[in-house]
Amino acid sequence: MPFASAAELSPVPEAEAPRDCPLCPRLVAFRHECRAEHPDWWNAPVPAFGDRNAWLAIIGLAPGKHGANRTGRPFTGDFAGELLYATLLKFGLAEGSYGADPADGLRLKGAIILNAVKCLPPQNKTLPQEEANCRPFLMEGIAALPNLTTFIALGKVAHDSLCRSFGLPVARAKFAHGAEHELPGGKRLIDSYHCSRYNQNTRRLDATMFEAMFEQALFGR
């Protein structure tokens, strides 16, 4: 299927990786494998999605193979997206309806989704060097969003990458579900377990626990 470019789709086009980003050899090789296997999928760095005037940024890990890597929109088409977008809609941070398709017309309002790593990693596991290689894109995305006050990090990788983006030692801001940390500039970081299928199936995270993180974010505005 034809896709628009990441820059055309993104609310922060200046912070997007090129379609054939060469920075991480392992991810490049996996990208080429996926393109050969599924030539009609997105199979490229996934752009940010949301509101350029957002006050809240949700920081994810990386695209899922059958989700964002397929569709080109974060958390779209996979199990994790069902809970995330339902929660955003419940708290008035999205408009429309989520149809697991970038053409569903869903819009975010006051929120944006950024990933710590923009490309699909094998077995959904990123390497520290890949996280470091992609961090400038995360930092540029944040810098382009002047109204951001609050972050929700989905998982430890997202938490650590965001802390390092702000120069905050991770030893001083340990990840824990529900933990809140102060970032430079008076911004807040709230930690959440990732809304992955694994975490939901094992009951590490449920809808009530996840929604509590958004209540916490809204309460402190």
C-alpha cells in the first residue's frame, strides 16, 4: 500500500529519522527482512503521532512488528494500542474512534506519542547502543514541543532514555510503576508498566492501574 513520508505524517517533522536510517546495523538488517516478507507494510522508522501543542507526551519503547511497523502509526494495529487509545479517549486526550488503522480519523488532543527507538527491534528488544543512536530524535522531538509539562514513560527503556535525554542520572530516578520524578525545567515524569500484551496477560498491568497514571498526570497539571 502507498504510504506518506514520516515528515508528512509527523507533528514534529524536524525530529524524524529518514526512511532508510542507517544508524543501527541490526535494525537495518531486520527492516530489510521485513520489507522482503511484507512489502506492503510501513517497515521504516515510525513517526510521532499527536498534537504539536501537547502538554503530555507518552514515551513508548519501539514499534511492534504487527502494529506500528505494519501501519506506520504508533501503537496502531496491535494489542497494546487497544488499551492505550481507549485510555486516551476516556480522558479526553483523543477525539474520534480508534479503528486500529491510521485512516480511522483518530486525533490526539493535548497529547503526543514518541518512541525511545523508532525502528522495529528483533523480539521487541532494543540494545543500549540502538537506544543511544535514536535518542537525538527523541530529544529533537521534545525540543519541538514547547508546551510539554508531563511525560508518561511506558516501561524502563522509555524511562531511562527520557532521563538521559534530560541529563538526569537513572540511578537518581529509578523506574517503578506509579513513581513520579522531577525533570529539569520543572517537567514531570510518571512511570507506567508498558501496556504490552505480555504485561496485561500476566496481570502485571490492568486497565485500572494504567488509567491511574493518566489521572496522576491530569491531577498535577
